[in-house]
Amino acid sequence: MDKYIYPALFESSEDGGYCITFPDLPGCITEGDTLTEALTMAKDALELHLYGMEDDGDEIPTPTPPEKIKTHPGSFVVPIEAYMPLIREEMANKAVKKTLTIPSWLNKIAEEKKINFSQILQSALKKQLNIKN
């Protein structure tokens, strides 16, 4: 699915911030010091949690309607939207740090020539894998 909307339970904390949980997604928890930060953190947490579930092949549960979420004083429900095509693209293009080994003499010459190791490795991998830009 490309878009999900899940109810998030915002609970006020004693220090004025918010703890956010998603009743339908155990383990999807975040917090924010202000309401603005809490909303941003809730969206990030939901997107990453759902991306992880998709990547692991886990079944994505049907969201509970917000009006069916039980709240107590100091808490409230906010629907949070996750548009997955943007998240999938971002995660696919996320830089990944790799450790590699090359001979010292080759490293020295490459550094003297100010070679961009990441760029060279990407180009070589694309060529080896027959990937066209």
C-alpha cells in the first residue's frame, strides 16, 4: 500500500512533553518536547516502523478507527499519515558506510590524486552490475 493513516496516542508527560504510541503497532513509540516536535517525531516513527515491517515482509495491521481508541485525562488521539513511496525512495538512496581494504601503496597514490573513493566504488559497482544511470 502507498499510504497509511494510523491513530497515534499522545500522552502528556510531567515535564510538558509528549509520549506517543501507536496502539496498532506494538513497539512503535516516540516522544517530543513540544506538540510540534511530537507530531514530527510521530510521523517519522510511523514511517520507519512501517518501512521496517514492509522490508521484513510482516503483515501490516488494519488501523483502528481513531474514535475507538480509549484515552484518559491528559491524552488524545491524532491520525498520523505515512506516504510510503517517498520513504521507500529515501531509504533506497540512503548512504551506507562500507569498510574496504586496498593496498597501502594504492591508497597513497589515490589520496595524492585526491580521488573520491566513494564515487569510484559506486561507478565500478554500477559498471560491474551493468547498471545505467
